[in-house]
Amino acid sequence: MLSKRTIIGLVIGSIIMGIGALSLIQHIGTITIEEEHYVKVGESSFYTIPAPDGSKQYMKISGDAFNVTMSSPGVGLQIPESAHKNEVELDWVHLEDGETNIKIKNTGNEELLVTGTLIRSSDPIWFTYDLMVIISGMVIIGFSMGFTLRKPKGF
């Protein structure tokens, strides 16, 4: 017969393991990010987009005046620092695994609006974090099973 504390531990541990497993599944593969960001007058914004080869990227920058610098991995899209007015649409594909670096500096008299759809690789630290959550659920279940075998003093 399982004690009340054992059942509670089993339920809580199972829920924690389920959350970790679901999160692990979500972090496999690529992540699509819908970006909408404002850059204040005189400030700069930096983007680093790690992505696998073949991933399609899109970014639209609109505002009074701004400078854009971009470097894509391999022989992909390369933009030396160049001045733009009104609106620019950047549409490119990663030709190999790597990081695209984008620097946007607002040189105009109003805020810039940066929008886009960016596809990036999942960060490996999330895999480790998800495994730690699953292991935590296992530890909770293990401790709660100890209440079934014998009741420690004080319980």
C-alpha cells in the first residue's frame, strides 16, 4: 500500500518530468522568432542569428535614416556599412551553418522599426536545462518511494 506522501511525490515528480520532456521536444530543431523592435534616435541595435544551412531569414527596417552592416556565413549576403533612408528589406538564406551578424544604427530624427521573421538554431544550454528538470522529477519520485518502504523517524 502506498502512503499519501508517496502518491503526492509520484504525482509531482511525474508532472515535473512531463514538463521537462515537453520542453525538450520543443527545443529540438530550429526556432522561429517574430521580431518587432524599436531603435531610439542615435542608438544601435545588434543581432546575432545562429542558424543552420538552408534557413530563410527576413528583416524589414523602416525609419528616417539609418546605417546597416551585415555579414552572413560563407559566401552569403554581405553588406558593408551603408546608409539607408525610409525602408530596407533584407531577405536571405544561410548557405552554411553559422552566425549572421547585423548592426543597425539609427542616424535619423525618429525611431526605427525593425520587424522580421528569423529562424535560428536552438541553444544547446536548453537541452542541458531540460535534462536537469527531468532528473529533478526522478529525484522527487525516488525520495517519495522511500516513504513506502519504511517511514523515517519524524514522519
